[in-house]
Amino acid sequence: MIIQKMRLQRGWSQQQLAELSGLSVRTIQRIEQGKLASNESLKSLAAVFNVDFSVFKEPDMELKLHSGSSADEELAFNYVRKLKGFYSHAIKYVVVICILAAVNYLKTPHVLWVPWVAAGWGLGLFFHGLRVFDKFSPLGAEWERKQVEKRLGRKI
């Protein structure tokens, strides 16, 4: 996560960081996802970012990252992750429904079953979108805030 933050602060893509460090894009992706990295990979990244190698080796580096970042930054990262998940869900929906429609048309054109699948999954996608875009979230951030205030005995 700290590598992703440092990369984004410089406005680099994963491809650019891979070229600068001599690592593959897949390696950069795995490291940014929190997977273990070899010392050689971390040394290459430290050289690119012009930081000490030990920055990446500290066990509490995630803690330092979050304490150093603003709450707005953290919220933005969380929102972008949710948005990415929704777009990924929507793309999978379109691809799979198209494949199923082709199978339905070719194998059993007299029985239309694909609209039922599309409607069911589409409903799930619709609610996923509502949750991501904060249109409907009964147990969302506002509810959490109220519960915390209630638990702490503060006026709401």
C-alpha cells in the first residue's frame, strides 16, 4: 500500500513504475496488493523512490502509512476501490449475459431462459450500484456514526 501511495503521489502508472524499477507490472500489482516481495524487488523500488530500503521492510509500515494519511485520502481510496469493484461487476455481467444469450439462442431458441438470469443478476448489480454511489445504504457511514455516538453516550 505504501508503494501504491508513493507511486500515485508522483503520478506514475504501474507500467511506468515497472519500467523505472526493472520489475514486471504483475510484480508491482502483487506488491501493491500486500503480497510478499523479495528483497531485490524492494531494493529496486527503494532506489526508484529514492528512499531507504528499510522503509519497505518495517512490520508496521501500514500503520505509519495510515497515520500519516488524511482521512479524506483514506475515504477517497476506499471509494475508488468500491467503484472499481462495481465496474468489474458490471463488465462481468455484460460478458456473461451475452455468452448465455448466445447459448440460449443456439441451443434452445424455443425456450427463453436467459432473461430470468439477466433479471436476477441485474437486480444484484443494481443494488451493488446503489450501495457504491451511496443512494441507498441503510447500514452505511451515517448509521455507523450514530451508533458510535450512542455507544459513547453523546447526544446525536
